[in-house]
Amino acid sequence: MVRRINAWRQPFVKLVADWILPPRFAHLGQRIYLEIASRPNAYESSILRRNAKFRNMYAGRRCFVIGNGPSLNKQDLTPLANEVTIVMNQFNMHPIINQWKPTFYCMAEPRENIKPEEILPLFLEGIEAQAYFYRIEYKEIFDKNRFVDPEKVYYLKMWGLPASRSAIDLSRTIPGCRSTAHMALMLALYLGCSPIYLIGLDHDWLAHRSVHKHFYAGSEHDTGDTDDLSTYSYKSMVEGTLHTWRIYECLRDIASKQGISIYNATAGGFLDVFPLVEFETLFTAVDM
């Protein structure tokens, strides 16, 4: 009986939404539904409340969001020792961690895409950050394994797509992302950092569609878990890249409304959503 009801209910709801309700009213109803569906439950809210301590923690101070693109091999990261830095994924493979430690560490990889118990210890080796940020789905794994001090691990609930009208609030649900760089950029916005400089975000997958290159490609510790893109069609790569770009554009607009500037200081690459600056010009001769 239930199956029969569902069989006619979905087409009926679609008919009402498409042909009976005024478009604006239907859109409003959809927005209300999405906002309700994305709200964290009581348990999740108790976890997310811990993130409030980071709101505007570094307001007005510049920071560097550091990806893992091969362009990092062209840049001297030594001057970042006393800067606010946000790194991600396998940044621990960069030799610079022997000279300075990052302020924050992020990883947005969906739990089902990797083997957490095997990969996380490799990613965290040598990283001594002020705080570590993961999807909320990782909490059970960290509670069980305690890869790092639990007091330093924070979790983010991500759902849906970003909207340029909405500020980022890590103590509530934040937009979903297609890249850990999106998560790191949202963290930088929540910290109140300005300006925000991006480096190591080459984003040039379409130039060599079969390989996802990193600064550490081919090294003995390269896990290779995200390198092979040859299984994806070029069309899906183009569509995915467009989606990635649109998220960056929304985050750019959110930053603009908050009076925060974002610049791309990557050496080369394709990410042209943000104004380009030369990394070396950001430091004095003494810094270099």
C-alpha cells in the first residue's frame, strides 16, 4: 500500500511545484525545506559549538591557505614561519615542516573515499597544528584511535551548496565542498583573516586529465590515493571543474561582503577567480 502511495505522490508533488505554485513560492518552499534538512541535530550541535572559539580569532591578520599543487616546488615557504597558515591533506610531505609548523590543518575528503585508519596516521605524521578540522563523520574514528590530542580536533558539518548571501559559521552547518581548499578557505573566513593568500592551488586537472599532480608526486611516501583521474570522462572533469569554480565564486562574494580580500599567489595554475599576486612580493628582503 505504501509503495502505491509513493508511486503517485512524487509525480503529483512535481506537478504542483512545476505548474500550480507560483515559481517564487515554490522556490521559497524549497529553500525552507533545505534549511530545515541541513540543520544539525542536538548531538551534532553540541560538537559544532566548540568551533565558536575560532570566530574572528585572527581578525585583520593575513593568512596563507596552502594547497599541495606542484607549484609549491617553485616557491620558498621559509618566510611563512611567523604567518597564520592553513595546510591540508598530505602537506606533511613538504620538508618545510622541519622549519615551521602550520597553524591549522584541514581535510575534507569524504570518509568513504579513503581508508581512514590507514591514511590518517600517514597524513598527520609530523604535523603539529594549533587545531585540526575534519568532516563531522570522522569523529567516531578519532574518538576510537586518538591519532592526535582530541582537544585539538574539531569537526564541521557540511551540507548543500554555498550561497553568496550567507556568511560562514563553523558552529552551524556550512556549505559542502569539492576540495579541501574550499574547507580551508571557509576556515580562513571564519577566523576573520584578511587578506587571504592562496598558494599551491594549481587546479590544472584539465591540462593533464589522467593525473592529479602534487608537489610530492612520485616520492616514496606518495599514497597515490587521489592521483588517477583516468577513470573519469573529460565531460565529467569539465563539469566538476565548473562546480569547483562556482563554489570559489560564492566564497569570493561572501568574503567581499565581509570586507575580506582574497588573492591567488600560486605560481602559475588556472585558478583565476581571485586577483593574482606574486608570492615573492608579499615579503621584505629581511623576510626572504
